[in-house]
Amino acid sequence: METRYDELIERLRTAAQPERVVPPEFTAYLETVRMQAYKVTDRDVQALKDAGFSEDQIFEHTVSTAVAAGLERLEAGLGAL
């Protein structure tokens, strides 16, 4: 089903860079972001910082994963119509 937002959604998908390489240290954290974002804690972020990742890196991976999860849900909802 086409919507008037398709172009904007595609631009968002591209900007989020969902194909970016994810370091293994992010696996559990990003799974939490994808499935239960409300459970992410300061401790989770601090563990990534302690592992040597910058706030920018953590932010970029978080946003990429959150956008991808949101778009998956959007597509599922549109597919149900």
C-alpha cells in the first residue's frame, strides 16, 4: 500500500544506515533497544562507554536500531490493512 510518506520513510531508512557494522559488544544492548527499549538503563550505556565506545558511537547505533525497529513495525501495520 502506497502512502504519501513513502519518500520520507525511504529517506529515513537510508539516513539510519541499518547496514552499518555492529561491534559484538553492542549485540545484547541493541536487542534490548529493538525489542524492549524501555528497559535500557544508564548502566547499559555506561558498560559500552567502559568498553571504549564513544557517546556518538552509542547514539548512532541506538538510533539506527530504533529507526529500523520502528519501520519494521510500520510495515507490519500497513501490511495488516
